[in-house]
Amino acid sequence: MSTAYVLTANRLTDGIAVWYDRDSKWNEWIGRSIVANTKEEAERLEAVGKKSYADNEVLDVNLVEVEEIEGQIRPLRLRERIRAEGPTIEYMI
């Protein structure tokens, strides 16, 4: 497996995008995510996601393809980058 993955979901209480982190918690910042670099690590993350979903902690659980650039985790898909970083345009006030 050459692709790296992180685990994402939406928090059940408010729908906010969250990422499974190194402290075994759901976090709003992708930068603390556990990165799975092997098939086995990805399968372990997937199992965590299934349990969190079954325990009614989160919903819409997914493994997301990412790349690490200079220590920063960046989703490959635009949809996931928006979930991690926010809108692609500036709002005018």
C-alpha cells in the first residue's frame, strides 16, 4: 500500500468534521491524526471507526487518502480538504 490514510467522521452531537488522533480521540484538527501507512494500520483504523459508529460517537466514518508534505497532513480529494481546512473562497463581510 503506497497511499496513506487517516480516519474521519462527523461528530454525532453537532455534525462537525472530526479526525481520529494520536490520543485515541476524535479531534477537529487533521494535523493530529493517526496516519496509516500500511494495509494493516488502515484496517485497524477502520475497525476503530466501526466501533465509534456503533457506540454512537460519530457518523459517516471514512478512511481518507492523504499525503504528508513537510510534516503537514493534506487530503488528496478536494472534498476532504474543504472538510479539513474550510471553504475555498473568502467570505466578504
